[in-house]
Amino acid sequence: MDDGYGRDGRQDFIRDGDGYYRNDSRANDDEGGHSDSTEGHDEDDEIYEGEYQGIPRAESGKTGPVDGIAPQAQIRDLAQFEAERRKDQEELAQQYETILQECGHGKFQWTLYFVLGLALMADGVEIFVVGFVLPSAEKDMCLSEESKGMLGLIVYLGMMVGAFLWGGLADRIGRRQTLLISLSINSVFAFFSSFVQGYSSFLLCRLLSGVGIGGSIPIVFSYYSEFLAQEKRGEHLSWLCMFWMIGGIYASAMAWAIIPHYGWSFQMGSAYQFHSWRVFVLVCAFPSVAAISALTTMPESPRFFLENGKHDEAWMILKQVHDTNMRAKGYPERVFSVTTIKTVKQMDELVDMGEGTAWHQRWRMKLADLFNQVTYSTLTLHHHDPYICLNISLLSLSYYGLTVWFPDMIKYLQKQEYSSRTKVFIKEKVEHVTFNFTLENQVHRNGEYFNNKFMNLKMKSMVFEDSLFEECYFEDITSSNTFFKNCTFIATLFYNTDLFKYRLINSKLVNSTFLHNKEGCMLSDFSDENSAYMIYFVSFLGTLAVLPGNIVSALLMDKIGRLRMLAGSSVISCVSCFFLSFGNSESAMIALLCLFGGISIASWNALDVLTVELYPSDKRCTAFGFLNALCKLAAVLGISIFTSFVGITKAVPILFASGALAAGSFLAFKLPETRGQVLQ
């Protein structure tokens, strides 16, 4: 095997005193088969690699001469060092692709596929949790419209911070380790959010849960891509996207099955309540917990090890991949022929501070060094950034804006239809009557009620205007969206009701009494169980509709290329989005939204694959995290813009989204095609 490794005609690389690599067949004899990256790095005599180029140690300061070398010479040496590092990375990319070809695609990759799929599924679940629990949680937490809006956006803000944070860390401390930490944070705070009672504590838990899951997408795609050969990469990364859809289906199905069962609850006095929506929040943490358990059985990315000079660890993992696949295919006798793998020259080793240094100083030094490395990686993300940033921003703006605006639009249409069935009663006179049945969706104007009893009933969307209540009795009343406007109450008793005085707008109370008012939040919103079922059902259909688009994009990604997939999907999504403006019924708009979701998923898949392939391995997670953070920021902006038009017009959000998608399709061709290229 050739290309820099193999048993026959082997070409081993070893670093000479000037920092270059030369061919030396004695490398294995002298070093026991270790790579160049481990030469001079044994435990007894560790050599700081920067000394080859005159780069100063931390204790020597960052400026000023070192060993008599002028600062200008140091700059030249650093530039030469970085040039050699880039050359190492290019050679590693070619060799690594050949090694992956030898390892094959089989059982190992499919096992990792399902493990990482659980992490991606957890991300899909997180998007839906708050939207599904809001109608029930607002009753427990006394949420105003402003509070509900903040709770809806806080998850996106958390995911934005998490994507940037974990993406940068994954390039410094490893994909697997960072993903385990981020998923653990998500699981812990998702669990706590199920039990906390107050709005502020629930908001904080959902924020931190979002921060945790924010690392899922950047790390999962980067991690998985580094086990895929180039002819498999586009297809199998697209297959991986299906787990995001599965997460949405899981969340919709669980909400549908759990939340409406209000009997699944318990309470300890008036201080602690655990209702069915909290059970749903708890169940939604299961994918993240399952991903953590499965991920502990998986190895780190060998590409990450090679980029960080850890030859032996990378070789062992690649051998594991090879042997696992060969045994599964019925070829256990095949031997992994790779003996030496190229490693990349290191330039960011920590300084040995000595045995007597305090632990807090050591950690401060390590954290400062880690922060500087992440910052440097982020600041050097300039290649292809403007166009891919614009593409992701425009797609996020339209997709998330529409998907959040649409349920609100459905609710508005339902309210309009509900209002059209309102019964109006004018100048009615009622005496000595007992009302013990539900009163719903009625308006009573200029009525007179004398010695009537309203007992053990629900009032839903009831309005009394300019009416007189004299010697009436209200007992055990539960109400929603019920008001008394400009009414007069004479000698009337309210016992164990939720008809608080704020429901009596500009009304007069004469010798009237309120006793044992019900505790809790009395909401003025339209509320109906059928409405909740509709929202779950629409979300379920919307995520299920993604399946055909996912399959098509996976099968065609490596055949037609990333750019054609991105541009074509954006154009068709633009057309389907435009036709939403012609939907005159709920069913028509739901069908068109499902069509939009099924088509636009191909754009997301193409952008995910492009992002993985555009950036080098030492900055891949950082770049993906930065772009994913930008995606969430655009989502927050799109949601804020689109929802402000609910009840005003549907033309503006639809035209805005169509225009964004059209611009995205044009910008797609400004990006380079990465199909058929080795992973940088």
C-alpha cells in the first residue's frame, strides 16, 4: 500500500531538527513504531515543539527577543511554522481519506449513526417543548403575554449561546467529551424544569437546558463526518438529519398523549403542584439521557487526535473501525495495514508551571489558554463566511418565522371562527332561575337578573354588558375569557369563585360581598382542548412531512452536488411558501405548510454538509457552532417579526419569507462546490 503508509514500500515521516519532515526508514526501529508527533514527547523528556521555531514560552512573555532572536525573526519563524502546519494538514487530509477507504463503511458507522442520532433527536425535541407546554403552564405560573413570549424565545437564545460555546470547545478538548458535557447539562436542567414551580426558575432552567443542547448540531455533524469517506459523506450526513424530524414527531406524539390528561397530577397543598405538562417535560429529557448512555461506548474522533498530535490513540480507533467493519462483513482475517499516520505540528502546548504552583493558578492558566485558543479560532473564520452566513440567516429567518407564526395564525383563525358562532342576547329579564350548566360563547346586553343563582358551573367566553344583577348568588364558578362590563351588582354574594374584581370592568358594587375567592391565575385567553389537539396534530404532520424530502435529499446529495441541492430546494420552497397566501381554509394552509417543510429540509441538509466540508478539522466545530448560533439569532428575529403580524395580515410574513428564500437560492452559487473533495 502506498500514499505515505503501508507495509510494503512504506514511507514513514520523521521530523528533523529544523522542523521539516524527511523520509527515514529507521523511524519505526528507533521509536518503536510511533509517529513523528511523539518523537521527543516521552514522559521523561518532553520537548516544547515551538522551540524548533523560536516561539517563546508563556513565561518568557509574548513580546521581546527569545534566546537572542529579534521579534521580526520570531514573526518570520511563526509564519514558517504555520505554513508547515498547513502543509501537514493537507498531507493528513489525503492520507486520512485513503485510510477511511480501507476501513470501509459498515457496522461501526451505523452504530455511531444511531448514537449521534439520539443527540440530534434531543435537539429536535427541545424546539417543541415550550410551545407545547405553554397553554397549560401559563395557568400554573400566571404568565402574561410578555412572559409567554420570553419563554418561547429563551430556548433559542440558550441554544445560540450553547452552539457558540460548545462548538469552540469541541475543537480544543474533543468532540465526544464536549458532546457528553453539553448533553449532561441539557438533561440535568430539563429534569429540574419539570419540578420547579416559579416562572423565573422555570425560565432559567429552560435557558440552561437550551445552552446544553446547543452543542448537539455543531458537534454531531462534525463528529460523524470524520468517520465517513467522501463518497458516503453527503448521503449519510443527510440520513442523520432524519433524527431531528424524529425528535419533532416524538415531542408531538408525547404532547398529544400526555398533556390533555389533566388527571395525571398531584399536589401538596397550594405550594406545590405537578400537572400533566410537567410529565411531558420530563419525558422529553429521555432522548438526551439515552444519547449520553450510548455515547459512553463510542470513541473520540481519530481525526481530532491526529490534528492534535496524538498518533497512537488515533491509530487504535481507526483499527477498531476497520476490524469492526471487516468482522461484520465476514472478513475477520483482513489486517489493518496502516502502520504510520501523518500528524499535524502542534503550536499551542501548555507551559509547565512547575510542581509548586497552586492548583487555582494552574486552572486559571489552562482556562485562559483555552479561551485564547477558542477566540483565535473564531476570529480566523473568514473563508467563505459572508455567503454561507447569509444563506443560513435567510433560511432560518423564513423557516423558523413561518413555523412559529403558523400555529399562532391557526389559533387566530380558530378564534375568528369561534367568535362567528357567538350568541347575543339583548334586554333579557331573568328571575328566580338557577344556572348549573356551562355558559359558553355568549354576549348579554342590557339584561336584568333578579334573585338568580349561578352555581357549580363554568363560564367560557361570556360577556355581560350594561346589565343589572340584584340579590344574585354566585358559587363555585370557574371562568375563562369572561367579563362584566358597565354592570351593577346589588346585594350580590360571590362565594368560592374566580370572578375577581378585575373581571368587573367599570362595574358598580352595592352591598355586595366576595368570600373565599379561588386561588391561582384566571386567564383571559381563548382556551379549548380541541384547539390544543389541533396544534399537536399540525406539528406532528409538519414534522412527518419532512420525511420524503429527507429521503430525496439523501439519495441525491452526492449525485447532483450540494449547491444544486441548496439552490433548487430554496427555489421550490420559495414557490410553495408564496402559495400559502392563497390558502383560504385551515386544511389548505396546513397542507401547504407541510409541503414547505418537506421541501426546505433539503436546503438544511445541503447547508449542514457544506459547513462540514468547507472548514478544516481544527476549526470545523467552531465554524459550525458560530453558524448555528447565527441561525438561532436569525430565528429569534424571524419569530419576532412574523408573530407581530398575526391578526393583521398574512401577506407580509409570506412575502417576506418568499423573498428571503429567493435571495438564498441566488447566493447559493456564490459558495464553492465541495462534492468529491477530501475532508480538509
